[in-house]
Amino acid sequence: MLTKIVRTVANQLIVFILIFGLYVIAHGHLTPGGGFQGGAVIVSGVAMLLVAFSSQELKKSLRERVLSIMESSGALIFITLAFIGIGTVFAYNFLVGTPIFGRIPPTGPNPGDFWTGGVVPLMNLAVGLKVVAGLSAVVLALALFAGGEEVEE
Amino acid sequence: MKRQVTGLIVLLVVVAFLVLGVLPPIMRDFGYPPSDMDDYIIENAQEETGNNNVVTSVVFDYRMFDTLGEATILFTAVTGVLLLLRASKRREESS
């Protein structure tokens, strides 16, 4: 555990890191980024908390079972969304033109409508969930192992 | 001494392999041989998938199967790390 200055700054900074990561994930179909990149941003915030506080402190709020469930549900949502469109072809974008995320933007430069993209925003969310949970579990497990602690069930 | 000489030979072989493998695509002119796929995706991605971000539309729509493999690699890596750390801890306890 580091000094009080570092802990206070990390406490304030994690809010902005989480907001930016969620922004990158949610706007994956409009701006550069996506599920993998936004998830990496959020996991960098988790690593910052791991440095500022000790791994034993962080273990109380990040349970490994919860992280496993989050990662598995992200993968399941991803594969389910890919299999729903199998009537046409595997991973068919079946939501384009429907009321859910179905608007079609004009070809060429445009201001960007969030309610577009079909199945892609949902897949970005699923992949973001998966990356956040998986990499957080890896970082936390490695830190606990280096400290001689057991990985909590 | 002998190990160093062997390492140097292996290093030279690997570097020669990489250089010979990488150079021919670089030595060609930029954009040749031309491909029709990228033009098609740039022109039709917004209309077909509704994404403004053409890269995301390629990753999550046109080449979705590769992304599935990527996610599987991540899943396998996480599972392996957690399994490995837990197993090594258990072995220390039993011995």
C-alpha cells in the first residue's frame, strides 16, 4: 500500500478512467476503438488501483468467482448473437433495418448516430465485458501469486 | 563459449529468415498487387452494416469468425493462468 497522496489521486482518477473506457466500448461502431481497446483501458485502471492499494485490499471487492461469471457470460452473449443470424450465414448482422440499433447512416462523412450498427454495438459490449473480467482476473491472480497469496475461489 | 557460438549461429539464421521473409512484400510498389476487397468494403460498409467505423464493421461483421478465434484465445489464456496459479499453490501445500 502506497502513501495517502497516491491513494487519494488514484481514487479520484479511477472514475475518469472508467468513464473513458465505457465511452470507447459503447462508441465502438462510431469512433476508433471497440470492445478490446476499451476493456484494456478499464483494466489499466484496475492495475493502477492494484499499485496504489495492496492486492489484499483489492481482493475484497473483486471476487474471482464474479469475474469468471462475467467473462463466461460475455463469451456466451457473443456466440449467441453470432448464432442467431445463422439462418442466412454465421454471424449475419440481422439487426440492420430493425428498430433496435437499425438505422442506416448515409454513405460518406456524417455526424454519427448512436442508434446504428445493428448487432455490432451489442457485440462490442459483450467483448468489453469479457476483456475487462478476464484481464482483471489475470492481473489480480498474478499480483496475489507474487505476494504469496492464494487465489480466492 | 560453445553455447555463445551456437546462439550466434541461431540468431543469424533467424534474422536471415525474417529479413528474407519480410523484404519481398516491402520491395513491391505501394498498393500492388491491387485488391478489390478493400474498395468494396470502403464503399459498402456503411450501407450494409450501418457502422460509421469501417474497421469495426470488418472486425465484427465481415471477418467475425476471426474475432471469435481472438476471443477464444483470450478465454484460453485467462483459464490457463488461473488454473496454473491455483495448481502450483495446491502442489506446494501437499508436498
